[in-house]
Amino acid sequence: GAGVSQTPSNKVTEKGKYVELRCDPISGHTALYWYRQSLGQGPEFLIYFQGTGAADDSGLPNDRFFAVRPEGSVSTLKIQRTERGDSAVYLCASSLDTEAFFGQGTRLTVV
Amino acid sequence: KQEVTQIPAALSVPEGENLVLNCSFTDSAIYNLQWFRQDPGKGLTSLLLIQSSQREQTSGRLNASLDKSSGRSTLYIAASQPGDSATYLCAVWWLALTFGSGTRLQVQP
């Protein structure tokens, strides 16, 4: 597609449930990034993929968070045992060099 | 650790004013710097990208400067319009993009 696509755009889940957030990057972009944005704050880095491998996962807050990119294109961010504090907008970006292009984000609400 | 600070946090100006948004970063070893715009409830739109070897970039009414040695960048918006109202985010490419908290701009008609 022309831009970075994220699905779903909104997700409401109950505390303790498992969720998956999907990112479809711009075709041909080798780098993919996940960020989390809380209200009134700038995006916070979670994880970075170069191809299929996680080049840097230092931003993942704890072991409930995991992300995969098995074929070097689409990526899925997985959150286990969701907590209310996980509520945020999750943003995905892709790049070919060092200019990043962002999707519209997934707004996750944990109730 | 790279830290990015944006000042002011919020700004309200009348239509037609020229304005400057400030961004500072603590580690000057950056690859480049990118300015984004974010409308409420939306994703990020890239405005300008300045490579580390460049001093400035211009796009329409926007001009961004970079002084890497002092760890500073400014975004200049000329002849502001109500449609410019949004949050402006500065981000530096260090290990990955590191963002400031943004400046919320309101341009009053």
C-alpha cells in the first residue's frame, strides 16, 4: 500500500486479556518500529526490526510485551495479561533509510 | 541516554504571526532530525527531515534549522494559519527515533 497501515484502529479489551496489534509497513521498507504514546506525551520507543530480526527491543516495558516480524514485512505486537496501564496509542513506523513514516496508530483501551 | 526537550509545551497565537518552536537534545551524535505534525487522535505526519550534515531544510512556510554541536533545532512557521493548529513533535535519530513531548500550537482566527 501507499502508507503504513495499522489494524485495528481501536481496540477495547478487558484487563487480563491477550491482544494483538498489526502493522503493515510501506512495501520495501526494511526497518519497522513500534512506539507507544500516552496522552500529552511524545511517542516512546518499544522495539525496532531490521528485516525479520529484532535489532533493539530495549523499549519493551516487561515480558508481557512481545513483537514478531516473521517474513520481514508485516509485524504483530502482542500483549499478554493486559493491564489498565497498557492503555495508549500504539504507533508503527517503517523506513528505508532514516526517514520514518508512521501509521495512524491503534488506540488500545484496557477496561 | 538521549533526551529531547521541546519548548514551549503549548503556544497560542493570532493568525498571521510568525512563530518559532524549539527543540533540544542531549547527545549530539545523531544521524538526523525529523519534525512531525500530529492532529488530535491521528498519527504522525512528517514535515521536514534534516540530515546531520545539513543546517536547515525548507518546505513552503516551514523552515527547520539544526545546530548539532549545541544540540538544538528550531521550526519556524511563517504567516501562521488556523489550519496549522496541531501538536508539533521533534525527533532525533539516535539508535531509533527519540521524541520530545511536543508543542501544542493553537492559531486563533
